[in-house]
Amino acid sequence: MTTVQRPPARTRLLQAADRVLFTNGIRATPVDDLLRQAEVSTATLYAQFGSKDGLLAEALRLRLADWRSIWDECIISAGDDQARLLAVFDALEAYRGQRLPPARWCAFLATATELPNAQGEIGDVVAADTALLNDRLRHLASPLAGARAAELADDVVLAYNGTLAAFLRGHPADPIEAGRRLARAAVGAYRTA
Amino acid sequence: MTTVQRPPARTRLLQAADRVLFTNGIRATPVDDLLRQAEVSTATLYAQFGSKDGLLAEALRLRLADWRSIWDECIISAGDDQARLLAVFDALEAYRGQRLPPARWCAFLATATELPNAQGEIGDVVAADTALLNDRLRHLASPLAGARAAELADDVVLAYNGTLAAFLRGHPADPIEAGRRLARAAVGAYRTA
DNA sequence: GTCTATAAATCGATAGAC
DNA sequence: GTCTATCGATTTATAGAC
């Protein structure tokens, strides 16, 4: 007789953290909420992660790895240079569709906002997200903008940031579509220039 | 003999709130920090504002009024339709230059992030900031994009959001310059279309 | 590893005197 | 209006048994 295996406590905690912290708010979520959602006791959390921040850091690391791999796939699926640069918006769409409910906006920017003096592992993973974004976009912008790749990459970074913040504002209604259009306009400016 | 008047307690509290909450973090700042910075006692804060949230709400209202008036001036100073639409970036530059230290990024988006379920007066002032942004930009985009003003306005909203988030990320180095360039590219796309 | 119970710390808010 | 002192609630983290 096959039984559906319940994931181990560590996994349940990470899933609960990923689901709750970035939708209800990091500081707004007490440890008790995570424990109840994960159906795990206090001692287990502290044995596995040492602290709420330790759990947050690990959840962010997994999130970054997941985001990176989805973005990878979207770049590979894209047909040309422009589509590869704009694939970050496809990835955002896929990433958010994958999680129900999706984060309120961006887990990394939310962490930067809620933990202003984050150092150590939390600061590191937030910085790694920004570095991934910058490095990849610069690389992808190169065939389109040549020597001005850095500028075009920054344009797309801003369009991407703006899309995320649009979720937070609740406007425009379809942030990803708006972001894609804006990024396309940026590419156009380098094409004609 | 002329004496430099110390502002009243209420003003000192509002100044301290404006200076500290949006740079060190809203939830990360204990009430005690505000009291020490304002050189005011506990009882005074609660007599004047009722709660930490009450003080936050009033600080946000003043901030919004100030932002609105600076933006007004920048629109008036602008020479043509495109400059009036892009004046939001001049305003951002002036607004941040006026406050030392400036907020880490945006007081309203930070509030939306840190107080996810904000209702009442705090939710209202955050919504008012978004509404001001949308309404004004739509109005200013009209002479440039006609029937497609809403789209162009959304482009500029995203570029503006992206600029603010860039302060949070610490990249690009000059977010306002990058945002202005991106918004200009968006305008260009409507010009040629 | 997991549980219950509780410690330890933080923080928002109030009381009562002046 | 302002002060000092303190309450009460919340929340993070630990102790000790199983």
C-alpha cells in the first residue's frame, strides 16, 4: 500500500516560510505562525535553523536558486537576442505562476526593506540577487547595445524593479505586460541610435 | 537679545519620525529611538499622536504634501510637454536633496512593505501617493501620447518605481539619471509610433 | 527529533506626580 | 504639557522531559 509521504519537518518549515513571509510580511509574521503552518514545534525550528533569521536566509537561498533556474530556462527558450534580454519578464511570470499565492512583490527587495541593516548571510543573499540581475542583463544586452550594454542593462533593471514595485502599488493592473513594453522601448532606443 | 527658538515637541517628533523611520526602517525603529531623537518624553508622543502609527500617518501626510508641492514647482519650471512629464525625476532629485539623510528609498512603498495590512489613515495616505502619481502622469502624458496617454503614463510610473527600487538595491550608481533616460526612451517610442 | 512549558528580551502604551 | 516609572502584550529563544 502506497502512502503519500509527508515531507520532513525541515522541508515543511522552508515551504511555510516561503509561502508566508513574503506575502504577509517578514517582521509581521511571528515565529508561531510559521510553526503552525508547518505543523512543527518550536524546538525543531531552532534545532534546524538556529533562529528565525536563519530560516529566512535559507528560504531566500532556495528562492534565488529556483529563480535562477527558471530564468535560465526562459533564456534558452527565447528565439533571438532581444527575446533573451526580455526573458527576465517571462521568467517573472513563470516564477509567480508557480507559487500560489505569489509573493506580494519581491522577496529580496522586501528583505532589504524590512531588515535595513542585514548583514551576514541575509545581506549576502540579497546582494547576490542584485548581482545576478546586473551581471546577466549586462551580458544579454551586449549583442544588442555593444559598448553601451551597461546602459541598456540598467534600463532593463529599472523596468524590472518598476514591475515588482507595481505589484506592491497595485497599479498598473498587469505589471509584467507593462514592464515588458517599457523594456522593449528601451531596446528600441539603442537600435535606432 | 534674539534666541533661536526650539521647535515645539510636536514638530520635533514629526521631524524625528521623518528622519529616522524611512532611513532606519519603520518597524526596526523602536518608539524610544524617536523619543530620544526628538528629546521628548513618552507621554508627549501619546498625547499628540495616540500611537506610533498615528505619528507615522501624520509624518506620511506631511511628506506627501511636501512631495506634491515640490513636484508642482518642477512641472511649472519645465519648458515643454516632454520636460513636464519627466519633471517627476527633477522633483525626486530636489526632494531627496532637501532631506539629509534622504530616505533609503521611498517612504510610501516602504510603508506598504512593512505594514502589509495597513488600513485606515496609513493605508489611505499610501494609496493617495499612488493615486497622485498615476493621475498626474496620465494628465501630463496626454499631450505627448493622446489616446495612448495611459500607456505612456504607466511606462513612466514603472521607470519611477524602478528608480526608487534602485536606491534600495544600491545599483545603478545614479538611479535618477538612469530613470530619466529610461523614461525618455519610453516617450520616444510614442513619438515615432 | 519532538513535545510542552517557560524563560528572556523587546516594545508599545499607560499611570500618576508635578 | 511634561516627567519618571512601570505595566502588559508580544515575540524570540531555551529548558527539560519523552
